[in-house]
Amino acid sequence: MKETMTAAFLPGDSTVELRTVPVPAPGHGEVLLRVKASTICGSDIRCIYHEHLGKGPEGYQGVIAGHEPCGQIVAAGEGCRRFKTGDRVIVYHISGCGVCNDCRRGYMISCTSEKYRRAYGWQRDGGMAGYMVAEEKDLIALPDELSFADGAQVACGFGTVYEGLEKIGISGNHAVLITGLGPVGLATGALCRKLGANKIIGIDVVPERMKIAIDLGLCDAVLASGPDNVTEVRELTGGFGVERAVDCSAHHAARATAIRATRKWGKVVFLGEGGTVEINPSPDLIHDQKTLYGSWVTSTWLMEELVERLVRWNLHPADIITHRFPLERASEAYALMASGKCGKVAVCADEELV
């Protein structure tokens, strides 16, 4: 194994800095992965790539970027109990303390320890490198039926969506509205399709993403974002509106549309990070008996369940990856993702670089 590797860092000025750094060694309870695929999340663009927005323990601390990694174990430190060299794994992208109430529920994303909660690619080295160290407790087994690129998608995006959809419940009784057809919105369409949604309607402003949603069969109808969206959605649903709505945009108008285009007794979940929303609680929610959920990432156990379901459904999250780059071209990868004129963008190595 080489002693050094190339790694990507994000200075916060819409550029990527490649550096040569030592290949890390796993400590007790840790493994060393050969990173095969590391996808780029919208949060990386919003909070790190353009500028460093987070503060304190939530801030980017100058580490190797990338919080959606998947790879193969090449070395295991002392104390590992389950995973071993050669295993294919997804990295749950938050490493929590492991002993607070949220961690014990599997929701390390909500770990309450300011000292021990560290996100890969934010406060500890992430997956935009040839190799990375991860704690064994943060690993999810990747079945042979799924590619490493599939697994990278599960690490954040598909896992986040699955959590939100489990909260509101999706079945053949439901028409679903998705506001925002970026990678999270596309993942929502893919999962709603497998969960049996009767009709899936998408809204976006980017023609390239609207086309992807139709070409991949993820939406039955796609609307250009505009002031008449609520009326348009009702026209597509017999005048009633949808039973379920998922906002993946974080845009104030889209969020309001998601709520107002939902019919009486319907359920709405917000997945998109940042932004604001202005609603009138009585007519928009209370009088129509609607329920609004917030949902942030997922738990390790639900991520394991999702992986099992993906195999059962023969659903491959990598299908929404439109562009793959080698690590040496990470600057192009981040710039494309920032443009929005794409599906998911992945930085890949070895057999995943096709």
C-alpha cells in the first residue's frame, strides 16, 4: 500500500484544493477503507464549497471533504467485532458518541455530545481521498447485489429520503408531490415508485433535472415551478390535491406549495435544508387536519433496512448518477454539482470509474 494519497479539501471559495497527505492508519475499533465512490451532497455545496457557513461543532474544520463514502476494508484495527478486511461497506456519515439517547436509538445525526459528535467530511476526514478511516460502529454492510456507487447514495441521500417517507407512509392509496428534483428529489421519486405510490408529481426550475425525472420514470408528471403550481397539482388529482408531499428544495415558495397542494388529512415532510417558509397555520394546516413533519437524515438501523429493501426491489440508487469523475478532477465534479444542471455527481475509483 502506498504511504501517501491525494485528498480533496474545500477552502470555501467555490474551489477544490487537492493535497498529498499520508494514508491514515486505523486505530482501535476503526477500519481503513479503499474509497470506491464518494458522492457530492447539496449540503456540501451550500455550507462548505461556496462558503463556510457552519459554526462551532457544526462547522467545517478543514478536513478531507466528502460525507457520502462507500468502499472496501483493506485493514481493520484492534477491537473490531463484526467487519473485517475485504468487506464492502457504506459509511453512515455522522460518528456519534454512541452512548447518548439519540445514539442509542441509532440516530447519531442527532448525537448530543459536542465533544464526540463528528461528521465525516465536516469535522473528521471524509471520503474525497484514496483511503479513509471510519469507526466500525458507523459501518453498514453493502450487499454484493449493490455497487459501491449505490452504497454512496445510501450514505446520505437515499437514507434521508427513506426516513422521511417512513414518517409519512407511502402506499398505493397516495398521490405524491415532490418539490425540488435535485438528487434528493429524484431519490424520493425512485423510492415512492417502489413503495407503490399511485401518482408521482414533481416540480422544479432546472430543465435538466425535470428531464431526468421523466426519462428515468421517477415522476408521472413534472411541472415547471410557478405561481399556479397548487392549481396545477389539484387539476392532476381530480381537484383534491395529493395525499403526501415531500419538499426537497428548501425554497420558501416550494415549501408553501407542498403544504397547500396537499389535500385534507394529508401529510407533508420537509427534507430540504436551510431556507424559510411563510404559511397561514389555520387555513394551510389546522382547518384541513394536515400533518407536517421535519426529518433529518436517518438511523443506522433504518439504513440497514433500506439496503435490504433495495436488493429486494432491484433498485439501484446509482441510476440517478449522471456524471462520474476521478479524484484528480474533483474540481470539475464540485463545479458541476454547484451548477445544478445534473443529477447526482460522484467521485469514483477503480471499478466504479466507468
